[in-house]
Amino acid sequence: MAAQPVAKLPEGDDWLYELKLDGYRALLIKAGERVQIRSRNDKDLTRMYPHLALQAQKLKAQQVVLDGEIVALDAQGRPSFQSLQHRSSNPKHQIVFYAFDVLHVNGRDVTGKPLTTRRARLPAIVGESTTVRLSHELPGSAEKVIAAVRAAGLEGVIAKRKDSMYRPGERSSDWVKLKLERQQEFVIGGYRPDGANGVDALLVGYYEGESLRFAGKVRAGLIPHVRRELPKRLKPLRVKDSPFVNLPDAQTSRWGGGVTAEQMSQVQWTRPQLVVQIRFVEWTAEGRLRHAAFLGLRQDKCAEEVRREI
């Protein structure tokens, strides 16, 4: 079940608020001593996070399915998507799983129960674990919650109807998300090479119906080892023609986001399969990203689901 993006949080006693955590959405599935971690697009992440799987064996249920977020906490205990991406080069990170819902418990499907009923079961299931943690409700009005989250410099807030049922595969208005920092997923459709084995810039876009629309070029955030590693993922996807329906541009935009017909020859196009997380300042009047920066690859999102958000 996914949340709809909104420009304003709903108010009232019918809603509860949680932090929007900056990580990988995943299901934690325990059956006896066997544990699986599966991404939103059903990839098996268990081998990537063996410590999480080991700790999940201690959950206080013989069989359980938890919905939550895999998060990397930096030295200050703040969620860091970049630390999650580069965890092997950052020994100070801590990988945890924040559980915010339970779908099955000891053979019983509880998705038809109200959210508050489902969440009430989480403390007993999670126990005192510091690796599998609870995503706690944020107290106060929407205005106070937003102010607190913004002051802490965190990504955003999720609001959920307290009586909402869990609807797998749906993006429901019963769950909504407000991002306080402009960032979202985009699909790579090409890149500008840097020498034989590097990446100078990514060309990213989003789907509108079945068409991939170009949103901008991204160079910021491509630190040296990322520039070296990305070609390994991109080269097998190379194609002859641009997958973007709105290129070339007649001229480059004010912020350098355009790609002219002359510049098209400098780009190596790819099949639109890889999804990346991008932070940016705003959308321009031309529908392009201003001051975009690469945060990391998304392994939990399908390219075809990527749309322009608010």
C-alpha cells in the first residue's frame, strides 16, 4: 500500500502522523527461523541485509509479515539515504528496519483490520530490539508536526487514516505524504560519458502515461566512486535512440537542463530501467529540474511507476 503525494496534510482526529523515512520500503517476513526481506517490487534483499535478517529471527511471533522501511542512520542517528547507498564505505552507519504496519500474524491475515488495531500489535511483536524498531506516531496537530519535522531537517510526514484497511498494491488517499524537501524518484534514460569508463551526467525523466518525459541533467552528487560504478549498471542497457518523447529541445534552458539536437550526439541512451533518487530546488516553467543532485539508486521501485510528484 502506497501513499499519495499532497501539498497539505489533512487535519483532524481521524488521522495519525508518522515520519517519512528516507530509505528502502520493504516487507520483513518471518516463518519460524526463516526470514526474508522483500522490496516493494518484490526483489529479495535478504542477502544485502544479513544483520537485519538475523535480528528479525527474534521477533515475538512464530509467523509474521511487517511492512516498513530499511533505513541507514548516520552518526547523529538521522536517516541518510546516501549512507544506505554507500554503506560499505561508511562504517559509522547503522542499518535498521522501522516497522509501521503488520499484515499477517501467526497465520492470520489482519489487513482487513483498522490501522490502529494493526499498529497496536506491533510493540509486542517487535519487543526491545534496536535493529527492528517501531515507527512511532508523531503527537500534535498537523501544523506542529510539520514544524517539528522541518526544524529537525527531516524529509517529510506521512498521514494515515486511523480506520484505514491495508490495500496491497494501491496508492490510496487513506495514506498521504507531504515532502518538506524536494526530492523524488526518476528514471535514467541516458548518460553523458566521461572518458571510456565514467559518467559525467545522467539524463533522467518520469512517465506520463506510457511516455517517458525528460526532466533534467544531473551532475551534482556523482562522487568519484559513483561515477565509476554506474557504467557497470548502465552499459548493458545501452540503446541507439533516445527513450524521451520530448527531446531534443529547440534550445537549452536557463538552468542548463535542455538537450539540443546537436548535444544529442554526445549522449549514450539507455533502456529506462534504473530508478534514482534526486534532490532538487524546484520545477522550472519549462518542466525541468533546477539544481538537481543525485542521491542514489533505488532498488525498491519499478521504473514504470515513476511519475512527476507535487
